[in-house]
Amino acid sequence: MVESLCYGDLNTNCFNMSYKPIPFTYGVRTLTEINALTGMQEGDTVYNSTWQIIEIYSGTNWINSQSFEAVTTSAVVIPPTGTIPSGDRSGSAFPNDGGYAIEQTSNNSAQLSAVGGNDNYYLGTKIRGTSSSGSTSRIVIAHCGKWPMFVGTTTVDGSTATIGKGNFIETPRSTYGTTGFFSNGGTAGEDQDVGTFLEAGSSSSDSYRNYLCVVQTVENS
């Protein structure tokens, strides 16, 4: 597309402005299309239309300006083993694309955030990758922006509550929740709040699923 920009009293001074699409390696693609790509090379680029962000291939994962790659140990399993214990998805396997809460381990690798763990170790929400027992893996963790966060309970301090748009979201806590799962925010003034819901659940059974949230990694002193 070419447009003319003119200036001066009589618009006599003009020059042409040419607009060209940014030359991404894979152009504009949805998340599903990106996940289906093969043969990528380190440094390849794509515009993710689902997440509305530019991504670069690291050689193992697609990453972006709001995320980073982290290594898991051979003991870490993501998604969690077993099945969803309650709610309208009871009995289903935990999804691979769950936005699970991730923390740093004592040996500087990544794992599912522990219930009642040290919130200073919290890193963010997993947006890509899985990890199986017996091998090390690389996962992608979002530390800011708008991302899916996997909510394990719809409780506030142990009481049933519906997920509400604008409510705070917390890291796993000892009073409720499960390792690796976020929870609907509870008591005011606590330092576990790490984001805000951008969408609402329709009932108290809408648990154990991704909710779009504003993600913010909090550094505690």
C-alpha cells in the first residue's frame, strides 16, 4: 500500500510512504497452527494471532517478550498425574495446555508450585511444554501479560465462591488448592495475589480449567 504525505500551505511538497508487512518466517498463524508446525530453526519468527504477540523459536520452544524458558528436573511431571477430583470435569485427565503455577526449586530448576510453599520462589504460569518423569525438559513460563491460568478451586478461604471477573488470583495455599493450581483470591492483604481474572465462571463447579488472567510475577522482600 502506498500513501502520499503532503505538507506546506498549498500541499505542494509531497512524498510517498510505502507500507510492507513485517517479514515473519511463518507469517500470521493461530496457536493451533503454530503448535502443528515442524522443521523450525532457531531464530524463526511468527505472529501468534490467538495470543496477539510476536514469537521467536528458541530451538526447543516458541517464546515471546512476556515469557522465558526454564528447565525441569527428571522428577518433575507436568501436567500433574491422576485425574481432576471434582467439579464438572471430574474424572478427566489434567490437560497438557493447563496454565499451571510454576516455582523455582532449590537446585534452580522449575516445578509445579507447592501448596503452602515459599511464594518468593513463584515464577509464573506455564504456557508451553510438558515434563515427564525420568527426563529433563524445557517449559515456557509467562511472567506478565494476559495468559491462561489453571484454577484448581473456586473457593475463597475454604468457602464456595464463583470465579468473578476482576477478582484476584493466588498461588497455591495451605488452606486450600492443589500443587500447581491457582486459586480464587482470598483474604485481603496477603502476598499470594499474582494476577486478576479477566473472565468469570458461571457456577461454583467451574473449577479445574484455564481462565484468562492478567499475570504479574510479584517479587516479595
